[in-house]
Amino acid sequence: MNHAEVSSFAEAARAFCELVEADAPATAAGRLSDARRLLARLYAAACDLEPGPDGVDLDPPPRARLKTWSGLEPVEYYYENFDPLEPTEVGAGSLTDDFLDIHLDLKRGLSLFDAGHEAAAVWEWRTSFDEHWGRHAVSALRALHRACR
């Protein structure tokens, strides 16, 4: 496990969570631009994390899911084919849902990391990235890219 890469990811995760937890700024454009930049940084840092050891048996403490993320009203919903490798019907996505799901997964790992359980945090982050929040990040980035034009 590369400690510098883990620290870099933790820093990116913390910055993204702080953005989600902060009050909405005066302009939606500024918030969308910040979200795009931080989410791209977070995704890149997650790709650099080495998969953690199997069998990490330390459960992260439960975290309450935030209920809303304001400031996205003009571009809240987006449309996409949810499986780019299969011809399926187009569905609707929600940036708020994406950000709050990512936030929840990151906070679980941050709780472990802050408690000194680095290996468990890496396992949590990498597993949730591969299985869950990575998909939300990719979908949100595509919508953000379009919204920030």
C-alpha cells in the first residue's frame, strides 16, 4: 500500500465531502464548476488506490446520509444509457443522488482512516469505488461537463 497515494485520496475525499456539506454558494455555475473539478480529482485518485487486502473485517461506523444538496436546480436531472456496453433504454439520473451516494461511501472510509485504520479505509474506498460510487462519479462527470459549457 502506497501511503502517499492513500493520503492523496483521503485529501481528495475530504475536499469533495466538504463541498457537499457546505451551504450552496450564490451561483449554481460556481458550485457546478467546483464539483466537476473535485469529482475528477477524486476519480483519478481512486484509480491510483491499490486494491486493499481481502478479508478486512473492520466494519465502518454507520453514517447518516445527507438528504439534499442544493444549488443544482437548473441541471438536477440528466439522461443517459446506464450501461454503455449494452443497448438499453435511456434512464434519468440525479446529480443530487450521485453526490450524496458518493459522499456517504467516502465518509465511511474517512471514518476508518481518521481512526487510524488505513488498510480498512483503503479496502472500503476501493471496494465502494469499484462496486458503487465510481458509476455515480462517471455519470455525474458527464452531466457536469455538459452543464459547465
